[in-house]
Amino acid sequence: MQTLWEQRYAQRTQRIKSSTIRELLKFAEQRDIISFAGGMPAPEAFPLQEFEDAAHRVIAQLDGAAFQYSSTDGYLPLRDMIARHTSRFGLDITAENILITSGSQQGLDLLGRIFINPGDRIVVEEPTYLGALQAWNAYGAEYVTVPVDENGMEMDALEDALRTGPKFIYVLPNFQNPSGVTLSAVRRLRLVELANHHGVPIIEDDPYGQLRYEGKHIPAVANLDKRGRDDCELCYRGNVIYLSTFSKLLAPGLRVAWIVAAPEVIQKLVQAKQGADLQTATFNQMLVYEVAREGFLDRHVKTLRDLYRTRRDAMLTALEEHFPTAVRWTHPEGGLFLWVTLPEGLDTTDLLVPALEERVAFVPGGAFHANGGGANTMRLNFSNANPQQIHEGITRLGKVLEGALEEVIVTP
Amino acid sequence: MQTLWEQRYAQRTQRIKSSTIRELLKFAEQRDIISFAGGMPAPEAFPLQEFEDAAHRVIAQLDGAAFQYSSTDGYLPLRDMIARHTSRFGLDITAENILITSGSQQGLDLLGRIFINPGDRIVVEEPTYLGALQAWNAYGAEYVTVPVDENGMEMDALEDALRTGPKFIYVLPNFQNPSGVTLSAVRRLRLVELANHHGVPIIEDDPYGQLRYEGKHIPAVANLDKRGRDDCELCYRGNVIYLSTFSKLLAPGLRVAWIVAAPEVIQKLVQAKQGADLQTATFNQMLVYEVAREGFLDRHVKTLRDLYRTRRDAMLTALEEHFPTAVRWTHPEGGLFLWVTLPEGLDTTDLLVPALEERVAFVPGGAFHANGGGANTMRLNFSNANPQQIHEGITRLGKVLEGALEEVIVTP
């Protein structure tokens, strides 16, 4: 007799459902499909020559350190560099505040691991980042959702949500994945105030903060948390745990990201990471450090901004031209995504197969809703296709939407 | 007011203790200390030129694929290569049976995540791999221990342990970390028989299987599980989940390892990995594939065997010369470690500070005991020091042991 695996899984494994959408989206990888489904950077912007030169320098270190085990908290020169960079943006921290993670997805997982008891409530935006839900479902999290409008999380709804006694607030303030909206400066201050009032810490997830294509930079939520320290404007208070990554600035295929937190939280995270994967690859941490350290990153980010601004604009223009008037979408000031809302009653999941038949792909928005809803929404990525492809893809998708809307009108 | 983090951690975080030993062992990294504490390969054996050439080829791929996101299950050519390699060793599997993990530590974590409910019992060897305990403690595992002698897990004790209704049996059959002992062929067959009889799956952890310095290769436990399939000698039955890694064969700093399991288990692991770190670094998987694919790995393993055999022999010789006669140790046929047992009543934890003062380090054995005990044991690594260092280090450690033994005799 064979092992009956279905009988042996942990309860938390029952929460992991195989997803029809995920299966369908595998088709989106086919070469002739124009995919707005993923969250992938433009590969033509990867700095291949810089990686090659850096790899040469890192490997040439005679003691083979790049290929050896290294410490769980991360490569110290890289942590120092991130600390200096963060300080430049107005938050005084040191390497002690930083843990290197194997992508921000691992950061979310480790935070779930050290904080979430089964049944703990987490305040999340509606919609929110799907990967955070995937990470925290494994620890038995429950969610309290706060709607998002064009200025981010709605503060009155947040105030209500905080009355449920949540473990923490999870927010993506810049060009949010999936909606593309940005939390306004006024609301950031209010968020900090409310969080402090209720004594609830914040997890600020900021993968795209530097990829702004218009408007002025708004300080991170972590920078705004100043309570009780008027004497020290740049001090890091620790109540906001901040995550960012090199995935969108350099390359996601290296899996190097970081968490900023109070040293005592970093220590717990380090212990959790020992059990999770021991350490992030030494070679990759050194590679990122070598590429980023001499000011290359600043120049590269400028290139990315120009590239992605053009693509965002191409998508916005195409949407105006080819999407039915009953359909609305966000105007992101940065990041990789925009968010489309169809009239109520339409379900974007039903449109995925017709869209794939037209050789274009998107992600139905329901998956980004922690507690259901959002059937009439979809996420579109604009970083991974060039302007011609964007124009062609939106034209095709527009036809699918036209068809769906007509059907609704014909069969009410 | 600051967040009182201590109040906010999950219950599972309480099980993570900060370890005095871990703190002490940080001293072992100092340059003038001869450390037998880590489990590090010899860095001088890392194939730097091969890595450099492979990095060049991988980066030169025009589409930047090495730096892009890739699938959670792993790089298909690498999974195919591992499947071919495993088939060569007598187990017919395909890429569908393989998940690439970010080191074997992640493999252990993901297995814990999909299988372990709080309170579930796991059968482990006594002593066993510390990292497995670290991974599974986070999921609330309890342990049933089975003593190990010079032929590995004791089968009568295993039979008793199986009566407790465990979730799975965890075994390191080859040159076990920490004890260095090997599970005999006879016992492997008995293990499979007992596991089948009780309907309990096995997790076989085999990081060192190819690093054998004497004696004949013994088939993996996964290869011996043939029940009900006399028609198909090489078929993989799936009841034994098998883990291995490139950490000891190529380099641990790349964090590339793999799990072999039934396709349905692999699918659950893939879903768990999506939440844990999305994917193992694309670049690293391609790098390992490029280095390993043209037969280099076989040649390189021969080099490693010669190198480590010499070091093992140097340590065994030095132990004979410099350790007190009341002390016993194992004679590993491969791997990286041997295991030292002092007379009862001595506590190796007490010897760590004196040893560090003599500029030599080891790991006290207690940490490898899931349910306590083993105070009079220690683990010694022989792969990371050269023969001269080994001789000098064992001489120093011998003195520390002599001193401790004298003290026991003087103050009974």
C-alpha cells in the first residue's frame, strides 16, 4: 500500500488551495501571449555587464568566501550599505536594524512566523499583495480589510479595523501592488497616529518606492513615526517594520531583500531564519553589494524610471483608446501595476479564458481580496511589455471587455 | 511609548531560545582559533574557475533569464539532471518528483510546514541534526528519540517508537550529522519494513552520501522501499521523501538543494514554497546546472573524497595520540563529522570556554538531542581544517579534556 498523503498533511496545508487561475496563468508564459499578468521587471534593463564584472571580482576573492556558509543576518558590508542608504532618506539606522532575506517574500514569511498565532487578526488593504496572504495563511492569520481609494487606505475604515485588536497593520504605501495607488502624506501621518494610539505596530512593504515616475517623493511611514522623540528627527523608533528589495532595482532572480526593524525583532527574525533557510546565498549578497556600491544603483534607477514611465504612459493611452467607457482604472505615479474596475456584476475570472484565446493575459482581482469580493477587478502589469506590445495587448483585452459588456446588456 | 515586542510574539517564537552556546561559538570565527565547530566544506576546494566560466555563460544568455523570476518548482534542466543522476543510482524518477529548495534547511522547513500539526510526534535519531529540530520546533513538533549505535538507528527502539503513532521517521543514513555513523544495509531494509508495517513515511536526509572515504556504497533507504512492486525494481514508491544538496558537493554559499517526493507531495511543497520565498534564486540554479552538467561533478567528488579522507585520517590519528583513554569516538566512513563521548558526569558545555581559551572550538553534543541528554558528548568537524591544524587543534583539545578528567578524579 502507498502512503495516503492526503491523510497526513497538517491542518495549515488544507488552507493552501490549488488555484484554477494559477493553472490558467501558466498559459500566459507562452511566447505569443502578451502578458500583463506577472509582476516582472523588464529583462532588457538587467545590468548584465555590471553583473558579469561583479561576479568576476567576487569569485576572484582568493579564500572562496563567496561560496562558503556565512552568517544568518547577512553580509555585513551589504547591511552597512543599506543602512547608509536608508539614512540618506531620513532614517538613522545601522546594520543592527537590518536582516537580509531571500526576497521580500521570505521577509513576510518570517514576520508571520515570529508574530502570528492562529486566529490573530491582521489589518490589510483591500485589495492587498497576494504574497502576504499566502505567507500568513500558513500561520493561521485572519484578516480585517480596509478599502483603498485613490489616496490609499481609507483612514475612517482603518480606525474601525483597529478596534478589533489586530496584531499589526500591513500597508504598501507606494504604488501599491496590486492597485497602483499611493498613500497620501496626510494619510501616512494619520496612519502613524492611529497605530500609536492603538498600540499596533505597522509592517510597511515598499518594493517600488524608488520607482516613481511623476510627483514628489513622500517619506516612508517608518520615517514619520516620531512620537515622543521631538529631539531626534531622524531616529528610527522601531514601531514600523520596513521591507524592501533589490528585486525591482536590480534583478529578482538573485533573491536579495531586506527588513528594517528594532534590533530585538531582528534577533528573533534571525533565529526564525536559521530554521527556515539558514542564510541567504552568500554569493548573491556579495554580487548585489559589488554592483550597487559605487553609485551605480542611483544611475540605474533613473534608467528604470524612464523606461517604466514610457510603458505606464503607453498603457494609460491605450486604455483610453481601447477600453469601454464603463470601465475605470487607476493612474499610478510609479511602480509596476495598475488596477482596472469593471461594472458590478462582471467577473474577470470568466474573462480569463476568452482573453487567453485572444493571446493576452491579466490577473483577476479576486485573489488580492483577503476576505472575498473584487470579482469585477483585474491587475495589469506594464513593466514587462514594450509600448507596441502594450498597445496591441490592451487593444485585444478591450475587445474581450466590449464583448463581455455587450453580453451583460443583452442578457441582463 | 515604544512597542513592547516581547508581548507580541507568537507562541511558537517562545520556543526559540537565544543560545549561550551559539553566542560562544561566534568566538570560533576568530582567525587564530582552530574550529571543529562548524560544518563547513574546505573553501580551497571550491571550483572557482568553473564557477567563473559558468557565470559567464549564464549571464551571457541574451534574454537576461538568469536574473528574472522563474518557476517555484525550480529550473527544469537542473531538475532533469538530478532525476537522471538519481536514476543512475537505482531510482527511476522524473523532474515531477523534484523540488529545488534554498538549501536543504528549507527542505526541512517546508516538510514541517506541510506535515506537522502542533503536538505531532516525529521519530528522530538520538543524536540528530540540530537544523531539523530548529525547523520543526516552529511548527510545534514533539519528538520520539531512537538511540544510534555504530550501525545507526537501533531497530528495536525504533519499533517501540513507532507505537506512538508518529507523523514520520527522520533519518540521516550516511555519515550522520552529528555522529558520523552509517545505517547498515540490514537495518535499512528493516527500517523500510517497519515503516511500511506501521504505515509511517520516512524522511531521508542525505547531504553527504557521495562523500564516502572507505567501504562500499549502501543503497539509499528510498531505493530499498519496494513493497508490492516486485515487477519494478527501480520504481520510486514515494513513501520515502529524500533530501540532498549541492552544498557539500559544490558550495554551500549558493543555497541550492532538492527534495525527491511523490508528485502530489511536491505540489504541496511548491505551494508552501510560494509563501516561503517564491523561488530559489534563478541565477544560482543555472550556475549549479552549468557547473555540474558536463561530468565535472563526478570528477570533483573524487577530489573531495581524497581531500576529506586525508583530514578524517589526520583527526583519527591525532585523537589516538592526544585524547585521554577514557574518551571514545566514532570512525566515520565518510561525511564531515565525528562524535566524541566523554565519561558520564562530564559536561562538554563546561569545556567550551576552556577550549576557546586554548584557541580551539567544538560543538557540545546536547543541542543534538531532541529531548535532552548527551551532556558528555561533542561533535567535531574535520573538513574545514588542514591536517596540521587538525593535529594542533586536537592536541589543544586533548589537554582541555585531560584537565577536565583530572578534576573529576580529584573532586569526585
